[in-house]
Amino acid sequence: MTEPSWPLAPNPWEPATNRPAITIRDVKVILTQPEGIRLIVVKIETSEPDLYGYGCATFTQRPRAVVEAIESYLKPMIIGRDPNDIEDIYQTGYLSSYWRTGPIMNNALSGVDQALWDIKGKLANMPVYQLLGGKTRRAATVYSHASGDTVEAVEEAVRQKMDAGFTHVRAQVAVPGYHTYGTAADPKAKIQQPWHESAYTRIVPKLFDHLRSTLGEEVELLHDIHERIHPILAINLAKQLEPYRLFFLEDPFAPEDIGWFTRMREATSIPIAMGELFVNQTEWEYLIRERLIDFIRVHISAIGGLSIAHKLAHFCEFFNVRTAWHGPGDVSPVGHAANLHLDLASSNFGIQEAHIFNDTVREVFPGTPEVHDGQMWSNDKPGLGVEVDEALAAKFPFGDYELMHQNFPPVRRVDGSPIRW
Ligand code: KDG
Ligand code: MG
């Protein structure tokens, strides 16, 4: 444990007699993969023996870099500070590297930021959604994933989700003989297959034609392109999908191609969700202000945490852009809880992506938000409401294999060249 290094006032000209009643005593990083997905959680301990908070810093492809950013740079800055000063710690942490943003620094910052919100909630004896403005809905409507090797198999998978109470389902279909996103139970098993964008863009309209004609109009259907086709083909695909009334079409373009959104809007009124790869405001500000997207879909830890996501949600509200925070398996249950608290307090909430954690994850993270009746529910506990059984978490360390295979494996075209994910 690191000793508090007081005097360390937020502003150096403040007298040391302004020492806060509670100080940050230690910052720890917890690495665990109870479901085989690498998760990173920050724990901030305070001078009060039982007062601590957890925050999600999960960047599953670069965990070691995030740990280094926290331990070598953010931790020494905040030891001894008042954990109440979330905004000041966020701003000074953000600016402290001079060159800022990026998923490594943002995830590190998010771990700290969310842990401070957790602490503030515990201090106030309130769930974090109360601190964000209070509940404006009972629970957050979620979407779940359905996929299959054929359109009939996807139909069956969607039916199973509907029977389980989901009203919104993301549908992805395999492309026979080729690689595609979001269909294989084990993506590594299919990674050797080449990617063929024409085959993909031919099969997706057939999928939604089949789903609408067999499932009817009620169920809300979503699809993730995962930014892997050329922009003009994404526009063409969006036009073809328009009759099937998607709830949203996700990530039609890579962040490098955001200049294409104007063309998309001119061509079709399909609702667009965008942003899981965004890391800073220059990427989203124009799209929102010009009303070129319908759902903002950032990964909250990748943009720096709850403080900035709260501001982003409010910014979107002025333009009637709804939220759809990224919620895959590589967001820890602490991060899912952060998504949920914001969902509950945002009037412009749109939808929440749900990951159904297995029992082992739920044991490691007691308080993981429950998903039932197609909704995610808060446990209404103070703070973010999620604990970490640290002894159990330590039983699922990142092994050598996982650390060696932490990259997203490249997907290649038939001619061998790599595509963007
Ligand atoms: O690590 C990358 C995943 O989080 C991403 O592929 C998941 O696209 C995704 C989604 O929409 O959940
Ligand atoms: Mg996605």
C-alpha cells in the first residue's frame, strides 16, 4: 500500500490546512477474466477503512498499457486527494499527458473516474443515478444478440430471444464460406476464412426480408456492419434495408470515414447508431450537431468515463440524438452498471446493449445488473452497486496464452490483404 503524500491540495496556492476530511489512500488495478474475456477494474481506497470504489478500465486488447498508465501516471497524481473532487481529478488527469485522449489514457482515466462516482454515491448513500439527476425510467430496455449460420437459424435464435422477453434483437448471419462479424460462437474458429464484402452485402437484405416476413412487424431488429465494407456499399446496403424498418443500423463506417455520413443521410432515412470506436469529441461533435446520426454508441470507458459520458448524453439531448452505450462482454459488470445508471437518468436514452454474463462472472462481481423482461435493472444500492470478490477474481488471471493473443486477429480479403474491423 502507498502512503498518502499530503500536502497535495487541488490548487497549489490553497493552504495545507484545507486538508480534506477523506483522502485517496491507494489505487489498485484488478485484472480478471472469469468468462475468458480480459477485464480491467480500478479500485480506489480511501482513508475511511470501508470506503472504496470500483471503475471499469477495460481495454481488452491492450490491458498492460492501461495498467501502466494508471500505476505510473494517474495513481501518483491522485494519492492524498479528496475523492469528492471528481471533475477536478478528471480534468487534471485528462490534461496531464499534454497529448491527450486515445483508448489507453481514456480507459485509465475512466477506471479512476467511475471509481470516484462509486465512492461519491456511497458517501451520499445514493445510487449514482440519483447523482446524475434521478431516475426517469424504471429500467433500461436492452437489446440482445441473435445469430446463426442460415437465415432460418437466425430466425430461430431471434424467436428464442423474444420468448425470453426481449423486444429488441440484433441479428447477424454467417456468410457461407466466408468470414463475417458477430456469428461464430468462437470467433477465433472462423478467423481463417476470408472476408468477401459482396457476399456479405448480398445476404444481409435476404436475412431481414426473411425475418420480417416470418416474425412480423412487432419485434425491433438491429444490425451491426462493424465498419467493414466500403462506404458506398454501406450506403447501398442501408437503402436496401430501409423497407425492413430496423431500429438501427450500427457502425456503417469506420471512424476514419465519418465524412461519408452526409452522403448516407442524403440517401436514406434508416436510423444510424455510431461510435463504439470513438475516443474524443472531435469525432462525435459534428455528427451530432449536424444530426447525421440517431444513436450515440460510444464505449464509455474508451471516452474517459462517466463524467464525460454524462456531458455527451446532455449534448446529444439538444439535438434529439439518443444514447445506445456500447455494452459487449469486454465491458466489465462495473462498466455495465455505469451504462445503466446513465440510462436511468437520461431523458434521451435510446437502448442499451446487454451482455448476459455467466454465473462465474456474477460471482466475481456481486451486484452485476440483472437483465430480465428485456430490461436491465438497477439493484438500487449506493454507488454503482457492484462489488468485486477480489480473492475469486484472482483465480481467473490473464494467462500467458491470453497475453500473447491480445490483438484483434486480422481479417483478410480473398487476395490476402487485411480489412478494417
Ligand atoms: O472488443 C471489440 C468488441 O467490443 C466489439 O466487437 C463488440 O461491436 C461490438 C458490439 O457492437 O458489441
Ligand atoms: Mg458494434
